[in-house]
Amino acid sequence: MTQTQTSPAQSPEEQLAAYFDPANRPDPYPLLHGMREASPFTVMDGALLVLARHKDVDALLRHPAASADRSRSKILSTDAVESRKEVMTFLDPPDHTRLRGLVTQAFTPRMVQNLEVRIREIVDDLIGQVAEAGSPVDIPSVYSYPVPVRVICEMLGVPPEDHKVFGAWSTVLGRALDPMMAANRTPEIDKEDTETRAAFYQYFRDLIAAGGAKGDGLLPSLVRAEAAGDRLTETELLATLALLVMAGHETTANLITHGILTLLRHPDQMAMLREDPSLAYPAVEEILRFEPSVQMLHRMTKERIVLDGLEIPADTDVLLLAAAANRDPEVFPDPDRFDITRPVGKRLDHLSFSSGPHRCLGANLGKLEAAVALRTFVDRVRDPELVPESLEYRPHVILRGPERMAVRFSGITGIG
């Protein structure tokens, strides 16, 4: 594994710039360690504050004056803010509280639990497709990405013939969240984003009109969700559906891919998981800590905040490096060691699903999908081996994950 080389002379500002360089996407952790040691620090002439220590990132995410509404941001473009203003993750109370409460009614733990059998069926089918593809196989395209796409599409009543287009839409919509992509936008990219969002929204308008809001699935539950006489508006519903498809797809796909990659790099841990199925969920939690799909978060301060003696002025953009916080030695002993038997009290302290009122609503579903996918891969793929030269990361810095990753294998148990 090639590691990023950092010079002791590099300033925190230079480390942050290097972190955004796609060339450092395969291994950003030396840079993240350096920034955590320097945290907190400011960049962009003081317009942006960077927090990377676990205690600071966690405290700010929980602080009532830390705002998810980035409409006053000095670092985001007006277009970027405008396109997200109806999305739940960009709202503050009381709007966020109201919207999250309505969506939670449709996204219950019981609903997630009831999906396990179907998720196993989907994963078993995809393992069959891995066998058909033959060795070596590109894991993201054949296995990791299709798992969450099929799950969320089935939950929303999207017919199988439309699953692939939803995967493509998700990739385009997810691009809008990433600062690397925003910094390199072109009129063609803007046009594609606008057309994709319009096509996505119209698809669900048509699906609902055709009776897709009937029954007991996720879409009907969202349409029916009501509290104190209040319901989701059409705009809120469509923005929520876009968020569920985009976030549920990209983050879980990266989690599964990074899970397989990390286990391949740590064969002792893979052997433990193969021998003990009860380690599936602990393995997922450790992968979330060790290789988080969401590397950073962004907040604005609504008013002056004093955080452990640090004074943060109102209307300050704050960049929260969750991936650095997840390897903070003050919280995680030997943080650069991948250990699926890490004590539960420490394993669950990661910030990969955020913290506070914006903690990820779909966390339990994502963990279930990843646990089933990883356990099935370890059980049934014989003699898996990474093809190192195949590993290629997407340029995205927030939703970090491999775009291509080939794995050799000698066969699939139960097939042929």
C-alpha cells in the first residue's frame, strides 16, 4: 500500500491542499494525522476553521449553535447552496426536526429488520453474478454498487428494469455534494446535474401517479407520514427520496468495497470473520472507523461558540475531518491498527454516521447490507486476492471510495 509522504515542514494549510489532491486519495491518513495534530487551525484567510480531533468534532456536531444550513457559507457557491436547500441534511430545527420526524415514521427499525431475508437473497444473486463474471472480477461494479441500489429501489417500488438508471442518477447527484467536483464544474456538468435531478423528480411523480404510493412499502409510508396534521410537501418528499437514493447507495457501496479491500489486506482478520460469523457487525463498525465512506462534514456557526476554550465567531465555516477523528489516539488505542475485535465501547465511538441531531437515519440499514455482503463474500469466494494495479479511486474527497478494484479468486462455494 503506497502511503502519502508528508514533510514535517508542511503547514496545515499545505496538508489540507494536499488532502484535496486526487493523487492522495488512496491513502490520505498521513495527511489527516498531521492535520489532527495541528487542529484546530484556520485557512482561506481565516474564513474556514478546520477541526480534526475527536472531542472537538463530536462536540461541534452536537452543539445547538452549529448549523447545517450553509446558506451563509463563504466557501460554497450560491448554486451549490440553492440546489440543496430542501434537503434534510441542510436544514436546522425546527424544519429539520419536523422533516426528520416524518421520515423516521417510514424508516423504522422493524422495517430494516424485516429486510434482512430479502437482502440475503439479493447478495446471493450477486455472488452468482461474480461467478459468471469470472476471475478477476471488478468488485465495485459487479458486487458492491448493485447491493444498495437494488435494496433501496425495491424499498421504493422501482421496477428491476430501472435499477441501473437509478445507480447512474445516484452517482450524478452525489457529485454535487463534493467540493472537488464543485471546484471543477463546467456548464456541461451543471446541465447534467440539473437534467438528472429533474428526471429523478419526474420519475417519482409518475410512479406515485401510477399507484406507487399504495401499499406498505417505503414510498407509500413517506407519502402517508403525518404528525399533528402535518405532512411532507411534494418538494420535501422528492428531495428526501433523492437523499435516500444517493446517500444510501454511495455510502453503503463504498463501505462494502472498503470492507472487502481492508479484509484482503488483513488476512488474519478475514480468517477470524470466516471462523466466527458473530464478528460480522463488529467488522462493519471497525471498517466504518478505519475507512469511513464520509470523510468530512461541514457546519456553520449560527452564533459565537466556545469549544474547550476555543472561541469560534458566528457565521464561521467549520470543516470537520471525521476520518481524522476516527483515528484519534485519545479515543482509539493503536488507531492505525485494523482490529475487528476492538472493544465495543471504543469501536462504536466513530463519527462515520455523524453525531447529534443529524446522525444518519439509514445507519442501521447500511450496516445490515454491509454485514450480509461481507459475510457472504468471506464465506463463498475462495482464495480471494486483490489485483493491486487495478485499484483506482474516484476523485471525490467527501464520499471517498474505489471506482475500480479487481479481485482474483479460484471459485465460488455452492456454484459449479
